[in-house]
Amino acid sequence: MVRVRRSLFAVPRDERGVETESRRGEHARRHRAWLRRARGPLSLVVLAALVTACGSASSPDTPSSPTRSTAPPSSSPAPDAGTSSEPPATSELTRDAQDAFKAAKAEHPGADLDQCTLTTPLDDTACGKAITAADQVASDTARRLREREPEHADLLYGAVLSAAAGFRDTLGPLRDTIPCYGLSDEPQPPPPLRAEAESICAEGADIAKTAWGIFLSQVEP
């Protein structure tokens, strides 16, 4: 006796071979359930098929379509010397910010916030000097951009100015709340409070370093 293997997608029929409504509905439900189960593996299969198709498109065993075989090789027009892939206005504004930062950094060297770590002592003046230099660089960069476009600086250089202001805002607690890293002339906390003060300053410096990184992302090439 020969058994016929029924496909999952075969349309159910009655004993006379006639498709019935109830069996058609059962078939549809079974079809949807299978799709839900197979969605994940099916996506991988489709992706693999696409990769295979792309890889075999130039295979000599695969016949090329008439259009591709008869069409002359396409050639891209020579780029116009006066055009750029980047809008000139954006490129110019970016250069303005980079130039202002370079000039400010040259005038205020030493803005290396890697001098400040989570274990830097409370009275470490090297960290304090690095923070002071970074503050001066951010302030001077903003000043130069505002002088370049007095009326429209916020519109043209808003991201840079906001990043500079955001960094400088993080320095207030390091100067005012606790005399961190020699940034103020306030007396050092008494020994029982020194460890806690050192921890607070380290956290504040770490926040400042994060804000400094955001500023650098706006002005460095």
C-alpha cells in the first residue's frame, strides 16, 4: 500500500475530493501557526538566500539578463570641481569651530583631564590646573565663535556653544561646594571628613570629564 505524504499547505478535501469551508478554515489556522513558529528561522533563511544571490550574481554559471549583457558599462560623470559631498555651509561652520578650538587650546595649554581620576588626592593641583585650562579653552572657543558671528552665533554654532556651557556648568561644585584640587582658596576639610570630600570631588571631576568629552566631539576633527 502506497502512502501519500500530505503537505502542510495541502488544501483539506472531503472523501469526494471537494474542498470544504470548515477544512479550509482549519488549513488557514494551521498555516498561520506554522508561520509564527517559523518566522525566526525563516528570516535567517531569507537573509542567507539574499547573501547567496548577491555572491553568485557575477558567477559564470549564472546566465546574465539580456539587459545587463547588452548594456554598455556605466560610467559616473566626473565630479564637478566646485561641488562637494558635504554642504559648503556645514563644512564651513565645522571649520570655524575647529579653528576657534585650536586657537583657544594653543593659548591655554594643559587641558588634559586625564590628570584627574577617581583616586586623585583632594589637594592634587595638577588635576586642578588641567581643569582650569579646560575651562579657559571652552570659554575662549565660545568667545571666538561669538565674535565671528555676533548676531547669529547661537543659530550657527549652537551645538558647540551648548557643549561649552554644559562643561563649564559642571565646574561650579568643584570650586564652591568643596575646595577640590586647589580650585579655590577655601580651607581643606578636617581629617574625619577628608575621605568623603575626596570621593565627592572625584565624582564631580568624572562628570566634568564626560562633559569635556562631549565638547571635544563638537570641535575636534
